[in-house]
Amino acid sequence: MTAITALPQRVTLLDIIPRSRVRDVVAVFGFALATAGAAQISIPLGFTPVPITGQTFTVLLAGGALGANRGAISQFLYLFMGAVGLPFYADGASGWDVATGSTAGYLFGFIVAAYLVGRLAEKGQDRRLGTSIPAILAGTVVIYVMGASWLAMELNIPLTAGIGEPSAIAYGVAPFLVGDFIKAILAGVLFPAAWRLSNQ
């Protein structure tokens, strides 16, 4: 009886490329640098220390493409490189003070969000539109929760408040909802499309 060798399962999009340590290192560093590049697409809002940036889109792509562990490591690497002095945060900022400042919750949220989206991708939820978009939105919610919670503590303001009153939601969530929703939809569409193109 002839033994049948199963082909390696394509768990994430990265697995379309033959597995190797070099592949993983390049992918992790690549997404860390991509997040740094996206951070330079920055629009300060004036009334809040949280700028509009392109980071969240890259974070969500990192999780979905690399999987949970590699996606989270790529964002930890991004956070670390900025903390030690490389100009990788929004507007070229860097240093430990920035890494632990008012936007630290978002930076650490990137790690958790990439892990969550990656874990969902490993379960196949990035392969169909109906599950891909919710998976991406779940990662976005994680970033908001961690970012706004830290912002409230740092600025000594409530998490929520009445209309027109200072709050972490008003400063760190509401101004970004439309843009982040568009990013999430775009990322959620890209993953199933990429799987179809790969014929996996």
C-alpha cells in the first residue's frame, strides 16, 4: 500500500511561500517597517494627541497575512524600534517617552489586534467576505478599547461624557470611526480576494 503524503496546509497567506526561517524574518521585519512607513502618513487634529495615521491598516494586514504569533511579533518589533530611538512613530517621533505616552494604548493595542486578527485568519475567517470583515473589525475594536482606556488615564478624563465634553471616546475614537471603518472594509475585502488569486 502506497503512503500518501499530505500537502502542507495553507494556514495564512504567508504560507503560500515555502516555509523557512528567512521567509518569517523578512515578513516580520517587512510589516514592522511597513507600519513605521504608514505612521508617517499622519494628520494632527489639534484637539487630541492622537493623529490620523495609516498604521491601523498595516496592523490589520500584518495579523491576517502573517498569523497570530508572527503578526504580533511584527508589531512588537515596530513598538520596540520606535522606543529605542528610531523615528518610526507618527511624524517621525521616537523614544520611550512616546512609547509610554498618551498614545501608548494604541501602540500596545497594535500587538494584541494583530494577534487576534491573525488567530482568526488561522481559523480560516479571512477567506470569505462574510467572516473576513468582522475579523478585521474585531481587531479595530481592540485598538480602540486599549487606546481609549490608556488615553483616559493619561489625560485624566472620563472614558465617555456628554456631547461637547472632554472624553477619551471624543478624543481617541469618534474622530477616527469613518476612516478606520473604510480601512477595515478594504482589508476585509483584500484577504478573500488574495486567497482566490492564489488558488489555495
